[in-house]
Amino acid sequence: MFRRDGYHATSLDKVAEAAGYSKGAVYSNFRNKDELCMAVLEEIRATEFGAIATSLSGQGSFEERLNAFEEWADKTIGDAGWTRLEVEFGIAAQHNPELLAAVAGRAQSLRDAVTALVEMQGFPIPPPLTAETAAIALWSIGVGLGVQRAVDPTLSIRPLTDAIRAFTQLAKA
């Protein structure tokens, strides 16, 4: 429901009704709407990061793995519901320092996971970049493309995969 309707349009009453539970039952598992939304986002992120890792960790050449990643990215980056939910929730967190810290911590965990994936796959990183700064740069391109593709789904995902190719070419030079 959060992914479909967005953060602001989703209420705990609606979630409880859709799930066939009382509002009290929902509150017995989550303190508030923020906590439930964060759990939903964690589930989405875990699922999608697993798909990223699978696409990049497969057998084959660098180009074959990058093509598998590109297939995932083309289907996923710019998902209007997910993008809207991430943006709405991030903006809403600005008004709550504790929530903002939790959101920032989870974002750091994602960046760390992307960094670990870059290191684990042995992608060539051009100086002066490190695996961490390369991961942040690529993550940022992906997020930016996601926001743009949520508005215009015809926008190609190629700028992201071309950036990955460019990074590896620079590292080999």
C-alpha cells in the first residue's frame, strides 16, 4: 500500500483494513506509521539489492554481468511507487531528528553494501576514486535517474551503465 499510494496517502487505518487486522494489531507490531514505512522500505531495498547482487555476481565476463545488471535496472530504477515512497518519506523525516538519523543510517548501510559489492566483484576503480567514492557516485547517478525515470519512463538507463563502463575504462588506462 505504501508503494502503491505513497507515504502521505497511506494511513495505519488503511493498512489495517487492507490486511484484515485491527488498528491495534498493527500498533502491536509497529509504534507508528514511520516505523511501518521504514520496515516496508527495508523489505523493498533488501529484495532489490538482492537482485542487484545476483545480477552482478553471476558467471561470465564483466560485460555479461553488466548487461544482467542493466536488465534489472531498466525494469526497476524509476519504479514510480518506490521512488515516490523514498522521496516522500525522506522529506517527511526532515521534521523529526530521530527519524532523520534512522533514515540516514539506513542510507549509509545501503552505500556500504554497494561499496562492498564493488569491492567483492573486483571492479576496476580509477584513481583518485576509492570503492566507496565510486559506489557513492554510481548510487547517486542511479537515484537521480530513478527520479527522472519516475517522471519519464522512456529515459534510458544507459547513462548509469555507461558511467560504470567509463569508470572501468579509466581504471585500465
